[in-house]
Amino acid sequence: MSNLRTAVFASLLGALALPSAAMAKPPLGEVREIHDGLLAVGIADEIRNRCDDISARMLTAMGTLHALKKRARALGYSNEEIEDYVTSKAEKKKMRAEGVAYMAARGVAADDTAGLCRVGREEIARGSAIGALLREK
């Protein structure tokens, strides 16, 4: 019985001593709920900036950003990690490319303001994550 207890104890110690990389959090950009929430905010921001007949629901947008930060903190990310992610030029470039791809999938080229506004109105009508951040004037 003593040998079994020793083996179990050794196994537990081994598991606790795993390299931290094996138990590390994924990069924040790979956390879908955070990434997708920020992408929705970014697309909504682009729509409201380019469409005269659409404005932002600023309190909703601020609440969304606060909720995303709170969720990232609950997942174990530090304020510094969160700030590094949202201010990263490389991440912003990836996010912009995803926004352009999202619009292209909806038949809208990057320079097509009328198409962008059409998609904005459709998102509002659907009540999507993007549409919830916008309103028609």
C-alpha cells in the first residue's frame, strides 16, 4: 500500500510540475468570445463613421467593451495583457482584414460606402451583435 501511495504522490507532483507553457492561456486574440465581440464593435464603428444616416449606441458600445474586458479578466488575463492586445498594431491589422473579409462576404468592397450603410441597416434590422451597437438616425 505504501508503494501505491508513493506512486500516486509522485504522479501528482509530476502533474503539478508541468511546464507553465502546457497550462498557459491562449493569446487573447484566439479567445473567440473576446475576439468576435471586438470585431463587432470595430465593424459597427466603421459603419457609424462612414454612414450619415446611422449612429452609434454609445452607451451600449461602452457597456460591450466593459463586459469584454471583465470577461477577459475572469478568464485570467491581466489588465496589461488586455491593453497590449487592444493596442497591438498587428492585432488591429488582423481585425481590419477580418472586417474587410466580412464585408466582402456580404458583397461590399472596402470603398463602397453605400454598401457598407446597407449592411449596417440590415444588421440593425436583424438585431445582430453589430446591429445592437447601431441605430438609424
